[in-house]
Amino acid sequence: MLHKTAEKFIALHSRPVLGAALDGRRYGPVKKGLVGKYYAKVFERRIFEFVPPEDISPKKFPYTKSFMLFR
């Protein structure tokens, strides 16, 4: 396990580290949800990659990371 408690994991990974989202990232709120038949805390992080990064007009590719913590 990466962190000792689920609350510590959520506190560190559900918000930007420096208080402001950098590098084209957006953070969603932490919600209580039902995944299958299990209760979980769910949050998402949306990230935008620019390909190629050194180009004058790079293409923007969004992808989403979803996190689910089961109790």
C-alpha cells in the first residue's frame, strides 16, 4: 500500500500539490459512490497532453484518470 490510510491517499492525490493545477490538469471533486455493489470514494483527474511538445502548434489530447477507493 502506498499510504497508511485512504484519507491520506485522497488528500494527496485529489488536489494539486501547490494549490494550483499546473501542466493542463483539472481535478474533480471527491464523491461518495457505488461501484458495482461496493461503496467507494471516487475522484477523477483530467490531464491534457500536447503532442509533439516542442511544436509551435501541438495537438491537444485529453485523457482521464479515475480513482476509486473501496472501504
